[in-house]
Amino acid sequence: MWGRLGAMLRKEFNQLLHDYWILFILVYAFTGAIYVAGHSISMEIKNYPIAVLDLSQSRESRDLVALLQPPYFKLVAYARSDAALVKLLDGGKASLGLVIPPDFSRQVRENRGKCQVISDGTLSMSATIAMAHVAQITAKYGIKMLEQQGQLTRTMITQIPRVDTRIRVAYNPNITSSWFTSLLELMNIITMISMLLSASAMVREKVYGTIEQLHVSPLRPAELFAAKIIPTTVVILMLSILSLFWVVKGIFNVPLYGNLVLFFSVTAIYILSIASLGMAIAVIAKNIAQVAMMLLLIMYPMLFLSGAFTPPESMATWMRWASLLSPMRYYMDFGFQVLYKGNGLMDVWYDVVGILVIGSFLFAFSVWRFGRSIR
Amino acid sequence: MTARVIAIAHKEAREFLRDPIYLGLAFIAPVVLMVLFGYGLTMDVKHLPIVFLDHDRTTYSRDYMDSFLHSEYFSPLGIAPDRKAADKLLRSGRARLVIDIPPDFSRLISKQKPVQLGVTVDGSFPSRAQVMVGYVNGINRLYNSRLLSNYLAKSVRSGSTPAMPVSVNFSVWYNPSLESKNFIVPGMQVIVLMLFPAILGALLIVRERETGTIFNLIASPAKRWEILAGKAIPYITVAFLDYLITFAMSIFLFKVRFIGSFLFLSCAALLYSTCTIGIGLVFSVIARTQLVAMLITFLATITPAFNYSGFLAPVASQDQVGQFVAHLIPATYFMDMVRGTYLKGLGFAFYWQDLVALALYAIVIYTIALTLFRKRID
């Protein structure tokens, strides 16, 4: 058995490693693509474009506008008229419009200053966060004004009863989004490439007709199956190690606290499971085009249910249940817990069991289907 | 000349129609994606499990904790006995934030003094962390303004005007109810029309090359541009049908607010589909095997479309690398037009420049494909 399997493995490794195009793309996928993805932001508000229509042109209005500063806001334009402001908002040049009325200065002195904020609600999430920031800034401004007017003295300000929150963000103190996006992209790439490589390794034999040769060879289905998924697993595991140290840790400076042996062992099991899923696709598909479509059909729901977009606790009930079927959900939770929080097997056993159960099922199912299709 | 384009298009269309699995998937997969994201993707971070550490144990501290529980943003896990237990909950992911109320909380408040409160937020998902910080600050601000107005009523000299000097009146345009489906569903249309056409286009040439049938085309009198046009046209049609299906879904199934011009959106969608098929076509011409074509296409379309097109966050908030990528992909331009049409009711008059940009994009991409496509045996 080892002789046959060994020969077949050698052939598969050769096929994979002698295609320089593929090698080049694989290396790019695990380095360049992750570098690019790490630069994307997810949702937080940065340089939110804001336009001001200042009808007051007073010291008070300028003081208020001066508070709308980066990193949250970026003043993109002073509108000269209502129409100009509308145009800026329509065109998406500004997402927030601040209108300061002509008698703002007097209003503020009389403690009844009113200004208007028009928010582009298209991206509702960002709009909500931006409006919260504005509310916070105007509250700060209000205190400052009270102080300037002498209604509040310095000592009174320090005596205002208030609760100061000292917020500490654990595991990612500066909320650096690249820490998250780079690792998430690595997991996406592992999932996508594992499925794609194993599926195409098998379908290719069908397309070229070389499957007939394999049928008449003394190879057993299990050996053929193993020969198709082992090279994928080995190559992707190596690339993941490269990527984690070189890109995730090296470029984005993500501190990796966890047990890396644990991480890579479970990653190997995960790759094997996903590669088995790829083989199941290959059994059904007749050509690469069908593989591509099925892959998209399977990969997105998996990614979507993984919790990367919507955290599991915020999902609708049906979705939370459905997410239990996505191996990526366990793998993501596992990866972030181990690498970011330094959690050990005791904390993540639930995820490991999930990956093992789904993985064994996928493995058994595709071996079974594969065996039937070979006969 | 056009007869040859039609002949090749006809052949391509028949090939496509005779692969019912491929044909079916090309229409079903976009629908599945729309349903999944349309119903499932909520950007509203809600029901965050919260744990309190109450070292004060007075009505003041309970009152403060209550202010967190009146919203649907948080769901309480209870009060932890000590710091260690709270940290453990946070570490295991069962709790997302811990609020630590100090022992002198009520004493300081009743003495009109500032209190320092410790909040620990799970930062492993940055966007979620950001939202949580926002919620905590918001709720805390409400609590403070209650304290402040009590205080001002008591101690400010002009006792009759305890109000803050400035108040802000917020109005939300274009999506007044701030419903996330109004931006997610049209956004998904843009994404779907990027991913699927690109992969359809990516297999067009390389499939023939890999199976050897490319020789028929090479030996035929058809010119290079006729081959590319004949191959692209049926798939642009498929992509456009995908657009019509997803549009119908967003209007009738998801009931997204649509106040713009259907005609304008359709023109833009046709141009956009031409671009995305063209992107795939370029990869198809470059690649030697279908696997390579597929890999390049996935890498070049999926992440940029989701992360950089302005789907979930404004392009303006991206850093320089992000903005650069955003301007390389047609999805960014189409995203603007789609949202502008759906929610702002803008049309030809406003977006003619973007339409021209898309048309130029199409010309450039097909020129690249044509230049790289050789009628030669290698």
C-alpha cells in the first residue's frame, strides 16, 4: 500500500509544485493578499467626511467646528448655501452636514444654541456611530461654553458629579483593525484554497480523461483519495506558517500569545476537513466551471455564518443554529481565542470538537461518495 | 464580420445551455447569496453579554447598572463575584465586556465628585469593540447628563436656565429609518455582479485552451476581437439577467426603498457587467489552466469587492492602500451609483461622469484582453 500511495503522492506533489504559476499565486495569496486585506477597515469611523454650512461666522461657531477633528472627522468643505450642502451630501462627498444658524452666537450666550446635523443614512451603521460622536463633541463644547461664560468655574467643573469611564480594550488595546482583518483573511484564504486545490486536482483528471487510468490502476479509492488531499494539506499548512510569521506577525505586528503547536495542529485538521469537502464537490462536478460555481455557493454561506460579519450573539435564531454547521465558525473562534487571548485547549475544546465532528463527517462522506464514483 | 461574432456567440450560448448544472448554478448561487446576506447580515451589534463587578453594592451602583440593561444592546450575564471570575468570562468569550464599579462609587457621587469607572472590552473583533466603546460612552453620557442637570438645577447661579448651551437636532436623510437592509441589499447586488460575472468570464478562453478546442478558433477566419466579443456577449447577457433577478428580489422580497430611475440603473448595470466579465476575460487570456484563472479571479475580486468597494464602510475612511484598491475596481463606482439611485433618487444628470468612467474602464479592460490574446499555438 505504501508503495502505491507513495508513487501517487509523488505524482501529485510534482504536479502541484512544478506549476510555477500556481506556486506564485499561492505565495501571493498567503502574503500579498493578506497584506492588502489587512489594510482594509471594517466599520469604525475614521476621517468621516463632514461639510459645514456656517451662517453665523462667529467665534462660537468656529470654536464648534474646530472640535470636529480627525481621527473621527475630516472637514471636507464649507458649503456656501443650502443647495451647495445638499449637493455635497447627494454626491457622497460629505456624509454629515452641520448647519449653524445665523444667530448662533447670541443663542449660545443665552444657553439655547441650536444647530442642525444632517446625516447621510445610507450606511446606517457608520451614520449611527458618527452621530454619537457629534453628540459627544457638542456636549464637550457646551461645558466649555458654560465655563467661558463664567456660569461654571474651573472648580465647579472638577466638582461636577460625573462618571468617567476608563475603557481598556483587552487583546487589542488600540483597536487596530489590521490585527483582525489580516488573521481573518488568512483563515479565508486557507478555506478557499484548500477547497479549490483538492477539488481541481480531482476534476482535472476527469477533464483530461486520465481518471480512466486511475480506475484501472491497482490504487484503492482510499489511497487515491489520500493522495489527492495530503499534498494540498501539506502545502497549505506550510504557507500558513509562512504567512502567520511573516505577514501577520512580521508586518502587522499582531502579538501571538497562544500555543502555536496547538494552533497549527488544529489548522492541519481543519485543512484536511475542507479538502475533503473539496473532494465531495469534485465527485459531483463534471468540469472546472461547475466546481467554481459550487465553490462560491458553499464558501460564502460558510464564511457568512462564521461570525466574521455578524457576531454569533447578534445573529437571528435561525442563523445561530445554521452557523453550527459552518466549520469556519469553530475555526475562527478557535484561532482568535488561541492566538489573541492565549487560551489553551481547556478553553477551546468546544471548537476543536466542532471541527473534529464536522471534519470527520465531511471526510467520511466524501470517501464514501468517492469510493462509489470510482467503481 | 458581425456574422462571425453572432456565430461564436451562438456557439457559446449553446454550450452554456447544454450544461444545466453550470447554467443553474450561475442563476441560483447569486439568489442564495442575496437571500443569505439580505436576511442575515445585521450590522446592529446587539445582545452583547455584559458582566458587572459591583464593589459598591448600593442603590447608586444598581441604578447605574440598570442604565445598561434598559437597552437591547446588552444582555446581562450577571454580577461576577471577583475580578478573576470576570476575566475568565471575558477570556472564554462568554462575556464581551466587564464593568467594574469601584467601592467608593456612591460616596463620591453623593459628594459631587467625579468617579473613575473601569470598563474592559473584548477587542478581538475591532469593529465590535468600537461599537461597544460607543455604546458604553453613550449610556454613560446619558447617566452623566442626568447627574449634570440635577447639579445645574441646584448650583448654577442663573438657576432658571439649567439647559446646556448647545443642543443638536439630528436629521437623517436618504435612509431615514436607518435600516441596514437599505444599504446591504443594494450593496449585495454590486458584489454579486462582481463575483459571478468575473468567474464566468475567467473560464471563457482558458477552458478552450485546456481542452484543446481553442485550435478550432485559432484555425477559423474569425479575428481576435470577434472571438472575444462572441464569447463575452452571451455571458454579459447572463450577468444582466442576474442583475434583473437580484433587482426584483430587492424590490419585491426585501422591499428596499427605491426612488430612482430603473432605466438609469439598468444602463449602469449593463456597463458594469461588461466591465466585470472583461476583468475575468483578461485573467482567462493570461492563465494557462482553469485552476490558475480561477485562483487569480477569486483573489482579485472577493476581498476587494467586500472590503474596498464601500460596501460596509465609507471609502473615505480607508487608508491610502485601501483608497488605491478602491479606485482600481469598478465596484466602487457602481456602488455609488446604486446607492444614489436607490436611496437618493439621482440619475443620469448626476452620474453621467461615473457612467463615462465605467465606459472607459470597459474600453481599457477589453483592450488589455485583446492585446494579450494571441491567435497562436504555444
